[in-house]
Amino acid sequence: MVNYIMLYRIRKKVKKILKDKITDGELATTKTSCIGCLADDISWEIYYLLKEKEKES
């Protein structure tokens, strides 16, 4: 079962980090880039990595 609260917290932190990096000029963006979409993709990957680690423990 997916823990959506955990996923939301991960997404919120990832989105903040991405916005900070864009502001600092560390990440290039285009007119069509979607920060939320990128944050979603990264968040899901982090979530699955955490779930795998949890299963191994």
C-alpha cells in the first residue's frame, strides 16, 4: 500500500530543493518545464528506494 502522506512530504521537500536550485542558477529550465512533474518523478523514485530499504531491514 502506498503511503501518500510520506510521498507528499517527500514531494514537498524535493520541490523546494528544485526551486532553490533554479533560483541559484544551478538548474536550467525552459518555458515548458514542469517543476511539479519533475518533483513527482523524483519523489516516487525516492519513495520506492525507501520502501526497498525498509523491506531489507
